Amino acid sequence: MTAPFAVTGFEISLFLHITAAIVGFGSTFAEALLFPVAQRMGQRYLPFVHQIQIAINRTLATPALVIVLATGIYQVSEANYSFGDLWISASFVIIIVLGGLLGAYFVPTDKRLGAMVERELAAGGGGEVQLSEDYQRAARTEGMIGALAGLLVVVAVFLMVVKPGA
């Protein structure tokens, strides 16, 4: 007879894995709303957008990435899966790409864009200004890469649920 609330290490790992994915990566989907809402409210909110995106990526997405990676490795070893299975290896590639994007692209880009828009707004003297083409282009590019990162998260979830080839 098993205890009614007994849980295994694997179940705890799975709980942590799913929770980290929901909290850490789910929060990044809200970033797609920040820029358009800030623009509707007024350009003075754009520096806040970049600061909140940095905070989301540093305090939610990055720790989640570490937890998802660590618990994923544990689960593969405990469940006798193979790192060579397509659904596992593709998911690991996705997590590595997302980690690279977080550290090498999103956080540095938001730092740069935040400083850029602050300078442009300050130069405008407090009124509405025509933001530079450089800023607008970089912000659009970040949005497109963010959409790609979101798609990668969805693909990873699909792979984890469906486990093609398993």
C-alpha cells in the first residue's frame, strides 16, 4: 500500500519542469503586448517597456531556462529516454537557442534600445518626437525575433507532449 500523498523524484522534477516553463516562458508572451500598448499610451512609456522586458528575461525566463534544462536532463536519465530521440534532441536544441537569444540578444538589445529611446525622448523636450529609423527598425526586428522565440517555445511544448518517434 502506498501513502496517499507519496510523490517520486521524477514527479517533483516534472512539476518543476512544467511550472518553470509556464511561469518563465509564458511571461515572455506578454512582452508582445507591451510595445503596442506603450505606443498607444505615449512614447514616454517606451523606456519602461525595455526595462520590464529586461526584468522578465532576467528574473523569470533565464531561471526557468536553467530549471527546464536541469529537470529535462534528469527526466531523460530517469525515464530511460535517449538524448538521441528526435523529440528530446530537438527540444534541447530549442532550449540552447532560447538561452543564447536571452543572453546574447534580448537583454543586450533591450538595454541598447532603452538607452536609445531615452536619449531621443530627452532630445524632444518632453513632447511627442519622431523616433529614429534606427530605433524603429531595431524594435521591429526584436519583435520578429521575439515571435520566433515564442514559436520555438510552442514547438518544444508540442514535442514534449506528442513525443514523435517515441
